[in-house]
Amino acid sequence: MTVQEYNQSVNLFADGLFRFVSKNVKDHHFAEDIVQDSYEKLWKNISSVNGEKVKAYLFTTAYHTMIDRLRKEKKMTFPGEMPAGREDMSNQYSDLGERLNEAVKQLPEVQRIVLTLRDYEGYSYQEIGEITGLNESQVKVYIYRARIFLKNYIGAIDVLV
């Protein structure tokens, strides 16, 4: 990979990479750090990364960096912090997008990640498997379960409109 290809990858993939990470973490600055770390790792390995597979490399790196940081954060507990519970769903929302984002945040981590890669970023099942280290059938099962959860969480579309 050349420096020009690296710069082109920043222009082409940085926004999509940020969207992917920010959909899975709640902190905007945390997402920026993960994207920056991914590009830093790409820079350090620029000679060994194939220019044609840079997108998969970036998403895989961002995924693993995000998982590592989330696990590290879970181990750290801060005094006075209460775990976030499920909010009361008696409020009726008229904005489907807001309700959908709220539902996606409730998904288990692996389901949220594979669903984001599939529905928001447009990756194939095989590509998602390569990024996450899961086999294709596991990816399909997680996406199916996530979609069922979203359907049940959102409820009838008539209620929202």
C-alpha cells in the first residue's frame, strides 16, 4: 500500500468507519479515538496491507479495538455509578428513527455490531464474518435475532404513526 492509497482510504472510508463505531458506542469522542487508532494501526502496517483490502482491514481493526476498549471499560467501575436500566416504554414516540436508535442501543453487543455492519454499512454476511471472526451462519443468526428484537421492541407501526 502506498501513501497515496492510505490518504485515499481516509477520504473514502473514515466517515463510514465513524458511523459504524458511533452506532455501537455512546460517546462521540470515544468513537473518534477508535477511528483514529484504526488509521494509526493501518499507518504502522502500511507496507503489509493490500490496498484493495484496506476497507476490510480498517473495519476489522476498528471492531477489535472497540471490543477491547469496551471490555476494558466494563472492568473499570467508578464509585457512585449506577448501571443504566431499561427506560419506561410507556412514552409514545412519533419519530420512528428515534425509536429505532433507542432499540438498537438495547441489543446485545455482538448483535448490534453485525446488524450495523449489515444494515447500515451494507457488508455481506461473508464480509461480516471475516471482520468479526464469526462464521456466516452465526452472523445470519445474530442478525435474525436482532431484527426480531427490533420488531418486538418497536411494536406495531400503527402505534408510531
